[in-house]
Amino acid sequence: MSTKKKIQEEVDVLEEVTKQHEIVLFNDDVNTFDFVIDSLIEVCDHTLEQAEQCTILVHYKGKCTVKTGEYNDLKPRCSLLLTKGLSAEII
């Protein structure tokens, strides 16, 4: 096997292993800042500062990526955010 082909195979494997998804949280006019902050701390393992920053970004920008990782880790987290009445999706 050529060196070039071997390197390409290693790159392909790394890209597959590190394929990341994101939970994006969207703004709404229903939930309070405190509720969103508490939810991000509970569901996404944010620190207080992270949760506050994300909540402010969601409020002013309309959306914010709140968690990045593998799909299987993000799916239950996103479902829990939805159960709490927040608007989120995995991309």
C-alpha cells in the first residue's frame, strides 16, 4: 500500500471518529432566563458562566450552540431540553 493511500485512510478514519454534532438552542418568548440557565446547567453540564453566556446569545442572536459531541450523547440531552419546553435541535 502506498504511503499516500495509507495516510488518506487514516484521515478518513479520524474524520469518521471525530464527526461532531451540535445541539442548537433557539430563542422563545416563554421561558425565563433563570429557567434556561438552570436547564443548561442540568442537561448540558454547563458551568453557571457558560449557561449565562449561552442564554444571552440565544436572547440576542436567536440561537446558540449549547453542546457539541457525538450524536448518541446529544440525543437524550436534546430530548430533555424539549421535554422542559425549550426549543432545540441537533445539527
